[in-house]
Amino acid sequence: MNIGQAAEQSGVSAKMIRYYEQIGLISAPHRTGSNYRVYGSDEVHVLRFIKRARTLGFSVEETGALLALWQDKSRASGEVKDIASDHIAALETKIAELQGMVKTLKHLVHCCQGDNRPDCPILDDLAGEPAHKGH
Amino acid sequence: MNIGQAAEQSGVSAKMIRYYEQIGLISAPHRTGSNYRVYGSDEVHVLRFIKRARTLGFSVEETGALLALWQDKSRASGEVKDIASDHIAALETKIAELQGMVKTLKHLVHCCQGDNRPDCPILDDLAGEPAHKGH
DNA sequence: TATAATCCTTCCCATCATGGGAAGGTCAAG
DNA sequence: CTTGACCTTCCCATGATGGGAAGGATTATA
């Protein structure tokens, strides 16, 4: 199968398949006499694994670690659990950060009249000016 | 004041100040005879505004729009409110997405023994295999 | 005053993951 | 045998930031 089919079956674009090969995440496939990459179901399976990991927010580097563990028959599941747990913690930190932003912005929007007057507490906040009215 | 002081007083690195100038977010400051950039308190005020907006997760482009509204005395606060509201919606979408990832990962981690046995439901999920045990 | 340390300047490169597109070779169907 | 769809490699762009080199300017110290 050519790279186009492999892309379609795995959900990973042909561009990205070549990129993953280039950075060593996947190994170089066989080539036809005319230099086309040839993939089989094993390779597509690997690509699907990568796609799923990326969808779950693992970085390419983390995905590589998970892939190595997946392909290592004698691996210990503890390592995988650690990677996943670390990733959960990182995601939760990010979520908390975004929630902090939302909270602040909602407060500002709530204070803002949103009419045609130039007075705007959102801009005042950005400019570092003290709030004039509590709520 | 030189760029170093302006950076210190605004919390924006000298590198980024030059970058913001380059992309037109801020205007080019005066230069000394020896080609040093010179900043005053007005410029620092602008940089603080930018810093605050970036901290709240606005993109540089959005920050530029807010900056223009801030500097436009006849602006309507409704425009600002719209930008902020859109940004809140985008943040909330992102948060929901991350929460979805966390939920899936927590489920997988919960199912994983985390011991030295090679059996690992997390990897099985990534590989697209059906789960064997409910919970 | 001479020299060293600290600043400033521009310029290039790297990140991370992805896409766009050009120039050119290959293959299959009509 | 032509046409269109595919493949190849190579370069460039994103967004926001940092690193670092090479060289000029200023400031502090010996």
C-alpha cells in the first residue's frame, strides 16, 4: 500500500507520516523500485497508535515512549501508568490556568456595559488601572 | 531609558520588545546617536498593557486589536466586550477538550494495575484493542 | 586613562507539529 | 500516448519565544 492509503486508513496525513519517519518516531518502510514508500497493516497499526496518543494530547516525544513500551513485550505497565499520570497532571495544570483566565475575563466582561460609551473596565484592567466599582 | 530598563519595568523581555516592534504591534521608538532604542513611561505603559493581555491568554493579534481600542478615545466598549467574550468561549472550548482527555486518561489509568506485569489497558486502548474488563 | 564588564545592535537558528506548494518522476485508465 | 492522480524531495510558513554570535557603546573599576 502507498502512503496515501496508509494515511487514509490511519488518519495520519501523508505529510505527517513522512515527518514521523524523518524524526525517527517510525522506521523507514520498504521502497518500490520507483522509490515509493510501501506500508503494510503492521505499519498502519503503529500509525493508528500514534494518532490515538496524539489525540489524547501526548506530545510526539511521549508518544514515542509509549510506542516503545507497546512494542516491548517485557515492559512493565507501571512505566506506562507513570507517563499517563504525569500527562494527566500536566493537563490539569493547564486546565486550572485556563480556568483562571476565564474567571478573570468573565469578571471583566460582567463589569463592562458593552454599549457605545468609551468607558470600558476591561481596557482599564489591561492598562493596570484600579477598578472603580466593585460589584 | 534603554530597552533593558523598559523590559524590567514592563515584564516584557527585550527580545520580545524588539519582536513586537518588528511585527508592528508597537511603534518604533526614538534612537540615540549610537542607535540605542529609547523608551519613556508611555511606552512602558503600552508594554504593560500588552503583557497583561498576553497573560490573560489573548493572542498577539487580539492584543493588537485591544491596544488599538485602548488608544482610540472614541471607541465603543461593546467591541472590547465582544473580543473578550469570544476569547472566553475559545478558552472554554479548549478547557472542555482537555477535560475530555483527562477523563479518558483517568479511566485508563484507573484500569491499569501499574505493576510489573506486561498487561496494560492503557497501551491496549492506544492500540485500538477493545477493553476486556468494564469497571 | 586603560581595561573589563555590561549593555546595546542586528542577524541567524531552534522550538513544536503541521500544512502549503513547487518541481519533477510514476502509474493507471481512457 | 495522453491525462490525471499519485508519489518524491525540498523549501517555506505558522506563533511566540529563547539562544547565541559578532561587533559596537557605555559604564565602572583598577
